Amino acid sequence: MFEQLFTISSEAKSISATARSPHKGVIIGAGQVGMACAYSMLIQNTFDEMVIVDVNQHKLEGEVMDLVHGLPFVEPMLVRKGTLADGEDADIVIITAGAKQKPEETRLDLVQRNVEVFKDLIPQVIKFCPRAILLIVTNPVDIMTYVSLKLSGLPSSSVIGSGTVLDTARFRYLLAEKLQLDPRSLHAYIVGEHGDSEVPVWSKVNISGMRLFDEGLEDSKDINQALQEISQQVKNAAYEIIKRKGATSYAIGLGVTQIVQAILRNQNRVLTVSSLISGFHGIKDVCLSLPAVVNRQGVTRVLNLSLSQTELQQLQHSSQVLRQTIEQLSL
């Protein structure tokens, strides 16, 4: 019956065969973060095919049903539940699976539990999705990015963490709110760890190329106290959200979508993703966030960001915090 409704000409088949390769992504983890990523990428037409994987099959089925019922409202996309075996030929594997951060628990407190999860997970990802770029969202994201790099054997350009993309967005939003600006018109970065040792780069905050602070002022006590409080609000944002609703999800979903689009669309976009750093002012063999060029090959360049002396010292401290944690791991 259904076969009688449509006929496909040989010309149409030929055109279809010569179309660009479809973009395929796998999301591992159907928790709040994973599904926020899935929803954001669905409504922004990011993939042609999206496979969602989770150990809780019952919940996964319900989440996928909820997504696909909205397909008539968006651009065409194949969305389905599956296993890693269904991720063959995936361009990107986004990993959000792992233990959930509890109230009053730091991201680094999660590390031992999540490392054990990744020891089983990453070899399976490489087995079924050997050509995919890995995008790590699981916390503590810098440590888990490093762990994924070591367990996968992939080149460092192909293993990326969401890093301080969200922290940078929070920083820009809060500064713009204070200055009564559209946050897209203000440029500012958070670098280092996605966590308590993160570093706000006050010396590079600018509006249309105009620096917010004069030379050296960012290191002085003359900065408006309200602006100083912004960096604390950025650092503590996740704790405050977790305290109120149990998890952060929407903003990181939007941020991950931006990273994925930069990769798939070969945008050469500068984002503060977490990647392997080797040789930046003595920082080496650690994954942390610096402004980096993201394109179809993953992270191809890390910008040589000039920092004030105070900022550089803070960044080096941040790298030491991460390095000390890495040295305690059994990989």
C-alpha cells in the first residue's frame, strides 16, 4: 500500500547519491545534560542523524519518543536510540555519561568514580566509532578529557573537552548585564580549569576592541567591587544551580551545540575548549582551556594568549591543580 504512494526516478536517485555526506553524531548519556544537548542540536539542525545511547533503556526510549514527536516542527533529522555499534561512521561522539555532581561536591570530587566508567567506555567508543572526534562534557571535564585522550590513543586534536565554554558565556553574560550591553558585543574569556581554579582574563575584556581596563588596572584593587564579584558568581554558578534544581543543563547544551557546529561546518572558530597543552609558559601534559581554533579536524591551534603577570600565575596554579589530580590516577 505505502509503496504505491511514491515513485523515485533514477535521476533523483543519482542526485541523492552525489549529495554531501550526512553529519552523524552520537550522544552517550541521556541524563539532563545529554538531553539538553540533544534538544539544542535538534532545534538547530546540527546533525542529519543523531543516535542517543544510555544504559537505562526504559528512560532512553521515553526521551527519544519525546524528541521525535517534535520532528514535524524542525528541519529533517533522524533521531534514534541505539548502542555504540549504531555509531559507525559517526563524525562526533559526545560523552555526557558519568556520576552526577552532588550539592557541595566539587567537580574534582567526581574524578575517581568517572575514571572507572571511562575505562570501560572509551575503548568501546574507539572500537565502534574509530573516525569520530570525541567531545567530552562529563565532569571534571579537564581530567576526563585527559583520561579520554590517554585511553583512546587518538591524536590530541581529536579529543576535546567542553572546557570553559560555559564559564566564558557566564562571564560575558554577567559583565554585559552589569554594563547594559548585548553579551555578543562584549569579548571576554575564562581560561584554565573548568572549576574552582578557573581564571578570568580581565586584561583582555573589550567592547568593540576597546579594553575595559587600562594597562595594569586589572591587577589593582581599583577595579569596581561589583565587577570583582562577577568572577565569583561565574565560579560558583554551577553550585548555585545544582543547589536549586539539581543539575545544570540548558546553557551547557547550547554551548556544546556551538562546539559541534564549529567542527562540522569547519568554522575555524575560536572557543575556550579544553585540549592538551604542551609548552604554554611551562604548562605541559595537561588538558585545560585556552582560546583555540576549532574546525573539522578538531582543535588545530591554541592561541598564544598574552596574560598579565597575575593571570599567568593563576593559570599556572590552575594547571598544577589539574596535574596533581592526574598524577593520582591509575590509567
